[in-house]
Amino acid sequence: MPQPADRKYTKEHEWVKFDGNNAVVGITEYAQSSLGDIVYVELPKPGSKVERSKPIGVVESVKAVSDIYAPVSGTVTEVNSAVEDDPAKVNVDPFGDGWLVKLTLAGAPDGDGLLEATAYDELVNSLSH
Amino acid sequence: MSPFGGFLMPIQYSSILDEHNAVRTAVGMFDLSHMGQFVAVGERVAPMLDALTANEVASMRPNQARYNIFTNSQGGAHDDVIIYRLPERWLIIVNASNTAKIWDLLTGSLPSGVTLRDRTPESALIALQGPRSQALLQPLTDVDLNSLRYYYATEGDVAGIRAEIARTGYTGEDGFELFIPAGEAPRMWQQLSAAGTAFGLRPAGLGARDVLRLEAGMPLYGHELAEDITPLAAGLDWAVKLDKPDFTGKSALLSQRQRGDYDRIVGLTMGGKAPARTGYPVWRKEERVGEIRSGSPAPALGGKNIATALVRHDAVAPGSELEVEIRGSRHPATVAKLPFYKRAR
């Protein structure tokens, strides 16, 4: 399945969608499908500062605990309390209603170290064969 | 797929929650061919096994199955197993990761006249578990399943395939385990799948199996039982026969029981939403009193998080309020009676 082209990706299967100086972060379809039934999501507190490539929370399936890594540096403005209450939303719609964190960026929008949709698609295809 | 005991095993076929639900409400099918299968024949099999294990073997009746633990000299567990006494032979089913260890142990103490064979490579094991197991299996077999009691085994045909049929399992539900020639396993799997559609059958993987056994309060080797966790520490006192003639580790277990001050496995129900996982520290106020050995959400308990922990002897009373440290913060947990889940009979 092609990846949405309106955002960028990490090798750890997070996505980030820029909107001016703000960004929304979530995990990808590949991530949710590899994890299976998601039963718990732990997200950072609004106001906390996050640093690119550092863990900012966890997503847990029945069997596995996975760290979520910040794709960019910034300050958390909002977390998705709907997925904290109902983590299965991440399984159902990882690119939409299952978003995790909103940030204001520490600097200008910067795609450094992030993958375009086509490159991420290649990565996923190489993993599933 | 994950490597497991030298086999490639699915953690899940579809969804752990769906597979779990099938086993609790209908029927699930497991491929357990990774488990070690030893066949022992001879007059002196029972005394050999009795000398190496904590539970009684000699008192087993023909066709009976019994849970048992191979013990080390300190009373710890080499493995937990099910022994089946079939009319002309004994079957010893061991955990995949312990197959070589138990093989070496048995061959190292083989009495004359006893023959032992590792049939793991040529034998498969398929389990049907769940309340509709009997309804699914009965039309496919010539064995009267009503007369096959829990923890008994017999031989018969299933879907035209010769099988050892055991009423045993590791899920807390009624069910059957079918030992068949490895070459027949694909055909058996397909026939059971086809017949099972009408009964809500789903294939179930290791992930569901682990949740099911944890809810049912059954130990998993390496978690609740280990070389340094004795069957008494695991709360398996019912399977430790200290009045049996000498067996490996008996004196260590006797003195452990007399001292009474040993860490024990307890059940915990978690107050918060965060699941407890193996290795997380367990606290009582400012004292660290133990660690988590298994943990998972329990679908049978409405998704509540459950766990087992190995805790100090003075923190084991049901109802005791403890805390589990998860990524640096403390979450409330209450000591619960095991099992967490018991099927209605």
C-alpha cells in the first residue's frame, strides 16, 4: 500500500506532517500492523520538550512494548487523548484519527534524516518480503 | 513469524485478541509441533522418572496424564512437562527450549531395560482448545470423547489419521491435544480447519497461548519456573510430593518448605492502564520486594492488566497493596489469588 505523500517518515516507522511551524506525529500503517492489537499508549505531557530521535512515549500491543521516537525536535502542544482512552484507534486509522502528538518545531521545518513517502514505501516493501 | 525453539512459529495468525476470544468462547487450533516428544518403554520407566521429578509417576493409571517437574539438586526446575502413561509406552512432552537438556538428563540415567526415543522430528502436535472442541472433534473420530476424561489420553483415528488423543491443554479451557505423524500434519490441519468453520474455529499462535495460560494461572518455563525458581516458589505445592521416595532436589525442597521464608510467585492485578512486563521492579512503599515475571492485558477480565511477580515471602498475602515500577513511575497493583480466570464447568 503506498504511503500518504503529504508527510515524511522515519526508519522507526513514525510519520510527521508539517503545517507551518507545527507538526503532527503518529506511527505508520506498517507499524500498527506489525504490532497487532494496540492496548496501551503512553504520550508525553503537553509543554514538554522533545528531541529528534529520542523516545517520547510508548505504544504497547498485547505482547510487545515499542518506543515512539520524535521525528523532529520541538515542544509538545497537544496529545491525542482519544487514543489514550481507546488505543485501538491507532490500529484502525494510524494516519488519521490515530495521530499521537502535536508539536511546535524548535527550528524551521527540516526534513533532515526523514524519508519521503516513496523512500519509506521502499523500506516497508523490503521488510515485508 | 518468530524463531522459537528451533522452529519458525507465528506469534499471531490474525489478532491475539480475536484468537484469544475464539478459545474462550468457541475453539482455537494450535500447532505445537515444536514441543519435544520422548517415548519411553520398559518396566522401570516409572522409577526412573520418579527419581528425577517432583510429582508422582508410579501411581499414574494406564491412559492417565500428569503434570510434572524435572528438578535440579537445589530443587529448581529443569523443565515442567506432561507425562502420559499409554498402555505400552510412556510419552514425555517437554518444552522446546529444554528438549536437549531433558534428553541428556534422561539418557544419563537410563536403567537397563528402558528404551528412550526422541520422536520430535517425526511427530506433530495439534491442539484444539475451547468449549466447542468436543463438538468439533467428535464427528471426526471413532473415540467416544465423553468417556475420555480430563488429563487422560487414548489412541484413535481422527479424520482418518492415526492419533494419540489427549484431553489436556494449556489454556484453562476444555480441549484436546492430537499427536500425529509429522507427514500427516498439513492434512490434519486442513481437515480440522474445514470442519471447524461451523464451530467458529480460528488458528491461534504463541501470543494468544501466552495470554490464555497467564489468565489460567499456569506457569511458563523461564518465567514462573526456572533453574532458580523451585516448584514451591512457583506455588506448585500440589505437584511436589515430599513424601515420595528420594528424588533429585527433594532435601532442598524439604528444607525450603520448612524455612518458609522463600520468594514466591503471586498474581497481581494492576490498577492503571499500563501493562506490567517481565523484569519490572515491584515495590512495597520504599522497599523493593520483587519483580514481574509475566504480564499482559487480560481480555477475560475485561482488559484489566494482570501479571505474575516473584515477591518476598512477607508480601504474598492476597489483597496486599504493592506498586509496579513502569518506566520510572509507580503504578498500584494488588496481590490476587491465582488463577485469574476459571472456566464455568
